[in-house]
Amino acid sequence: MEKTTKWDSKKISEFLLNYALYIILGLMLIVIICVNPKFLSVSNFTKILTQASTRIILALGVAGMIVLAGTDLSVGRIVGCSAAVTASLVQATTYGSRMYQFEKDLPLIVPLLASIAVAMVFCVINGFGVAKLHLHAFIISLGTQLIAFGCTCIYINSQGGGAQALSTFNAKFNNFVTGSFNIGGFKLPYLIIYATIAVVIMYIVWNKTTLGKNMFAIGGNTEAAAVSGVNVAKNIMGVYIIAGVLYGVASFLEAGRIGSVNTGTGLNYDLDAISGCVIGGVSFSGGVGTIPGVVIGVVILQVITYAFNFLGIDPYLQYIIRGFIIILAVSIDVRKYIAKK
């Protein structure tokens, strides 16, 4: 009887440790719904998923680095820089204060590839620092964060009109990003579809490719992976290059979603992406994480943020609450790691 009791208490403890954050966030949502039942609506849920779409794509890139037992503090500023390049190339030709005096709208593939190229440059620098120079991802991404921000400021300030926001995009770009399918009166935003495609592709990469298997092996034990014949540097660079592509795509879409880009664009996006990954079960100890978990984590975080805005909670108080959520998520992750050891 004592053995059964001990076994039950152990299972309960493990359950609470594994799902503590979900339970706490779930209770928060219940309180929010009780305060204002109107929060539960199809319209709000669609808005939440639309707002979370670009964050999901960014988190998919960051998650790979966390699986490698690293992180990326530069993602927010990379988004700002790539989005600025995108915005400057999609401004309407009828807009007199546009950065480039194109006579015709560029094909959308041009700003998309430009955005990806900019993001990949920074990610390759990060990847090279980690894979070849053996720098910690925290340090190298901290450096590229500042470089990216400086580049964004210089680029935006290079306009003839000074540091004004890059805005007034052409109709083709706006429709591509903010348009939607009308299904029996229900509007399904394109952004949700783009995010879904990214999720499916990354699920395949993580679970069905050699790169995905090697990524988890390196994150779990780098030395053991190297001894077993895995090219550690090559695979780390592969993860960072994929992240660069995801960042570029997300930046392209984010420019259209928010409608204008300035030097503040991308601020705290890195924290949102990282916290979404950790909430979704991607462990900072490395070698642990799932794509569905990343998606759930980002959506939960976005639901909380949207709910706070819906209830009119002070934005400064929101920062405090989100900070506690991040601390709690990492604390639980550390406890799981200690429990396993």
C-alpha cells in the first residue's frame, strides 16, 4: 500500500512539474473569460492566430538554436532590418516620399528574397561564431543584435526625409499579406495559411531528415554526436541558415502586417520567440523540443497578450507579468533537467 502511495505521489509530482506552466496559464485564461465572457469568440480567436502567425515562423527558427542548447538574442533586430529592406522595396509608386523611385511595382519575389538575404547574412554570422569560433550563442547573437539595429537605423535614416517610417505599401503587397479567403462567410487570413505551411515544412525537417536527427543529437550531447560521425559544424550552420530563411519570410510578412516599419520594429520579438519556445517545452538544456509544442507555446503567449489588451490592462503591467511568465517557464525547465539527472 505504501509503495502504491509513493508511486502515485511521484506520478502526480511529475505531472505537475511537466504541466505546471500550462495549468497556471490556463487558470489565468479562465479568470480572463470570467471577467469578460465576450473574449470567447471566433473573431477574437482568428485575430489571435493572425497576430501569432509571424511570431510562430520566428519561433520555429529560434527553436532550432535552443535545441542546440543555444539561443538567439538578435532575432528581433534582424526582423527590424529585414522588414525595413522589404518596406523600402514595396512602397507604392504613387507615394511621393518613397525611398526608391521605381516606375513600376517590383515583383513580390524581389523584396522577399532581399528580406531572406539580409536575415541569412546575420544568421550565418551567428552560426559561424557558434560552429567555428566556438562562441556561446548568447554572446555572438548579442553582438549581431547591435549590428543589425545599427544597420536598420542607418538604412532608415538614409532617406531624404530623415528618419520617417517606411510606409504606404502597394496594393499587391498589402493584399498578399493581409488578404484572406472567404469560406462561407468566414474569412481565413492568408497569414494563418503561411504560418501553417512553415509549421508543416519544419515538422518534416525536424522529424524526417538527417539534419533534424543530427540537431537533436548535437543538442543532447555534442561530444557523443561528433564521436558517432556527425559533422557538428556543418549541421549547426544548417540550422542557422534555415533560421535565416524563416526570419526573412517572417520579416517580409510582418512589414505588411503592421503597415509601416521604423527603427523600433522588432523590439522584444526575440523575447516573444524565446519565451514561446520555452513555454512550448523546448528545453534550454538542449536536445528536447517539438514543433507542435513551439506552436502551442507561441499561441498561448499570444492569447495572454491579446487578452490583456482586450481587458485594457496597463501595458507596463503586461511587461511585468510576461517577465514573470518567462522566469517561471525557465525555472520549470531547469527543474525538469535536475529531476532527469
